[in-house]
Amino acid sequence: MEKHVKGTGKHYDYLLVGGGLFNGIIAHEAGKQGKSCLVVEKRSVLGGNIHCREVEGIMVHEYGAHIFHTSNREVWDYVSGLVEFNHYINSPVANYHGEIYNLPFNMNTFSKMWGIRTPQEAREIIESQRKVVSGEPKNLEEQAISQVGTDVYEKLVKGYTMKQWGRECKDLPASIIKRLPVRYIYDNNYFNDPYQGIPKGGYNGLIEKLYDGCDVILDTDYLEEKEELSGMADQVIYTGTIDSYFDYCYGKLEYRTLRFEHELLNESNHQGVAVMNYTDGETPYTRKIEHKHFDFGTQEKTVVSKEYPAEWTDGMEPYYPVNDEKNSALYARYQELGEKEEKVFFGGRLGEYKYYDMDKVIESALKFWREKLQDKEKQD
């Protein structure tokens, strides 16, 4: 990657607005075709929210825990062909007022909660508690109870979800937890995906490989210099917030955001697990992340991060789109505007106003390249 200075008169095939994972895939595919890319990034580093920062030899997931997992063999081969992954398996625990439970909800969880041993005992308890919900669940609370019963809902779902979304569970749509994982086996592996892990040494190596050969402009807001920057390339791939691109002409889309408190502790092992969820309603943060456990670290110190969900306002990082009916309708209007742009394409979590796991970002970017960009090159 090379730093680029504006005004040199150099012209590019692609201007990539935002240096996250989506545009990283576009950059890598374009590079394989001999195409030139200029990346414009608002932050001082590339990588988007998967950027890691080294502290005392520990790679800190600065913008929240990112655990790569996928059932798509093509995606796994793609990323593991670029960097080596470790064998990290996500097995978080829940802390409810000091009581520790395994996640996802499985026989270890049920055994601890009810003092039972067999799947049949767990099923009978959950079935009896599910009966308080009749008919189709009308909200998140009813949806959760219909899956896991009242005890698990009250201790391990309710408080965490209220903190995460800043709303009562009765006021949230059932669709948010359509896929609550429930297992009647003693298995703490959170994901069902056969391929999972974290790049050895963090995600920065992956980002460097993806953007290799690109020119890069950091600490620059594309929207403040849109006309000049867009004129430097044939095509623009925009991964920022779509409503800001159009100057919020229809109003602002809503997001949830996260605030992090990172702390370096003079101890070798703080909580014994990478991810601990705090599921009561009183603890102000949702999770504590101990980063060294992502890479099986043996350092003498440790870094712990607390995650505080919050309502998004201007100047904050937009993390989770609020895909309710109102915001979905608003996004559809911006999407119509986006489709009328002649040389600008919108992609990624913010450009498409859609929550993506990392593997789905890669799937989307590869599909986008093959259907929108690669085909266009063939036509030209």
C-alpha cells in the first residue's frame, strides 16, 4: 500500500470509499485483474471495525470482538489462503449477578440452572414454560419465551437484550431473535459453522493482503471532497452511510452504537474466557472481552474491554442498523437514489444498511464484483 497525494493527476479504475472488509475484497479482486485502486478512509488506519491494536504483545480488537466463522467453503478457502488462522472456538459464558452459565443455551446451561442431567428433563421444563405464549409471538419477549421458556429468558436474554437495543423486549420485533441457538447436548461451541478461527496475530495482516498494491489516502472524509475525489476514478465503491452520501435529504437512518472502555491489567488471566456476557439489567455494559484468549496468549498482562451499547448520534460510530419498518422504508428511498447514480455503487454494512457477519460481507463483495464490476469490464 502506498500513500497517495492528491493533485498528482493520477487516474484510477476504482475509488474505494472506506477501507473495511467489503472494499478489501474489491481491491484484492481488482488487483488480480491488473486494475488500479485508490482507497479513501476517514480513519487513520485501514481495516474498518476489524482493525486490531497491539498492546503489550496482545492484539486488541479495538472495535469489538470479531470471530470469523462460516459454512461457506469458498469464503473459508479465500481468507485462509491469504493468512493463517488459529483454531479459536467461540465458547462465551454468561454472568447473571455472579451466576455463570454456558452459552449458547445447551445442556451445561440447563444443568446449572435447574440441577437436571438429561435432555428429556430440560425439554419438559422448557415445554411447560413455553405454554405461557399462545399463537404467533408478537414481540421479542414472546419469541424468546416460545423458544427457551421463562427462566432462561429472564436470566440470560431479557437484560442483555434491553441493554443492547435500549428498548423493552416487548417493544422489539420478534425477528431479532428468530434464530436463538438452543441445544440439548453438552456443547459450548457457539457457532454451528464448520470453519472458524481468528487470523494469527489479528486481522491487520488480512487487511494488508487485501489492500496490497492500492494507493491510500487516510484521515480524509470523502464527502467533504466528493467531486474532486470522484473525478480521480472511473468507478466509485462507497461503503459509508448511504443517507450521508445524499446529505440526509429524506432524514437520518437510525443505528445502535457501542462505546468501549479498554483497560490494561497487571494480571495474566482476568476472567478465563475471551467473551463474558453480562445478562442482568443492572450492569451497564453488555460484555467484557479479554483479548489475549482469542490468540491463546501467555503474556504476563492482559487487556480487558467493556462494551456499552448506546443510541447513535452524530459523531459516533454507527454499528447496528435498526432494521424496523420505519427505517427499512427510509432506506428503500435512499436505495432508489443510489441506483440512479451513474458511476457510484453502494455496498457493505453501512452502504446497504444491513447487519453483516464477516463471511457474509465477503460473500456479498464477491457477488458484487462478479455481477456488477467484472461483468462490466467484460462488456467494456
